[in-house]
Amino acid sequence: MLLAIGDVVRDRQDDALGTVAGMASGVVLLRLNDAVRPVPSTNVEMVARAVKPRTPTMDVASLCFIALGLIIGALMGIAIAQLDGGTFLIASVTFTSTMTVISGLSSLFMRPRRIRV
């Protein structure tokens, strides 16, 4: 199971809900109200993921990834057009290249950091 700090988890031993405060080898630090207690990672069950709010930096990065994807997609479409490709082939290569670059850059740079426990 992949956990990040701030995820809501349940302790199977006593059904206590809390958030992940930290992790060590085989132990998850569970924050319950104001107390933090160690819980074995085998007793932890995921309830909900913590989601970071979008920041202006992430928005700018997304726009840059989209612009770069459009540029590379257009270049690939032009390359196929110069090789006398048909309209369907040009459109499909352009679309596929654009989406591959955008999704690849987004998943590489803006992925949540999770730790396997």
C-alpha cells in the first residue's frame, strides 16, 4: 500500500481513524486528535487520500506542459505531412504525440509522493 503524509487511515486493531504523521520501517505514525502513536503497517487500512491544493506554480507548469506538447505535436504532424501522409495519419500522429508529451511530463513532475508500506 502506498501512503503519504496526511492520508486518512484506520487502525484495524481498535478502528481508530487518524492521519498519517510519519513513517518508519514497518511502523506508521498515526495522529489521533492531539496524540501521535506508532501503529504497525500491517494494521493500517487506507480510508482517504490527502490531496494538495493546486498552486500557481502547478498551474504555470501545466500550461508549459500543454504548450510544449502542442509544439511537439505540431512538429510531428509537419514531419508526417512532409512524408506525404494522409489526413487521418497526420491528425492521429499529432494528437497522439501531443497527449503523450503532456501526460508524460505531468506524471513525471507533478505526481504525488507516496511511500510503500
